[in-house]
Amino acid sequence: MKTALDPRHKRRQKIIEDLFKIEFHNQPISHSTREIIKHVKLLDKNIEYAAPEFPIDKINKVDLAILRLAIYELLVSKKEPPKVIIDEAIELAKEYGGETSPAFVNGALGKIINHDKSSKN
């Protein structure tokens, strides 16, 4: 980006706005997303445990989506090793989230992993 008025930058801003807006409107969703939504109470309960100082409705919507997906993969689907799931969630947070998103996602998922391990012992 050379300047804030660069047409490529403006086009990217519009795409980001559109992607963000679809989160707040009734849009068709994939089967995978429907499966995650079926478990949203369990996922949100874990997010509340991992980040008690951040109410669900106050968490950045991108961070919330990343956490829900990662926790679903960690606790429900269990198709990948935890390290892979956490690394991918951190990368998604770097790509789509804010400056503090990677650390927030990493901390929350680390707390959930440690809690899950201790509850199995």
C-alpha cells in the first residue's frame, strides 16, 4: 500500500467490509459450520472459562469465530493433534484478527488444553 487512497487498498477494504457484514446477516452456511453451531453452548462455555474477563458478546467477532472453530476441533472433532489446531488458530488470528488476537487466541486455547489434560487425570 503506497497511500490510503491506493485503489487496491480501497478494494481490499471493501472486501473486508463485505466479509465482516455477512457475519451479521442470514447467509447460507456450510455443513461444517452448522456442525460447529450445534455445539456453540459447549464452545462458549469453554471460552468463558478460558477468558473470564471477556464476556462472549464483547470478544472481537473474528477472534470469537477462530476460538469456536479451534475449540470445536480440540474438544469435539479431535481429527488433528492439539498443537496443529492451536498453530492454525494462531495463524488465522494473525491473518484476520487484530494486533492482540494471536496472543489472546493462544492464551485461551492453552488454558483450555491444560484444563482438558488435567480433567483427564
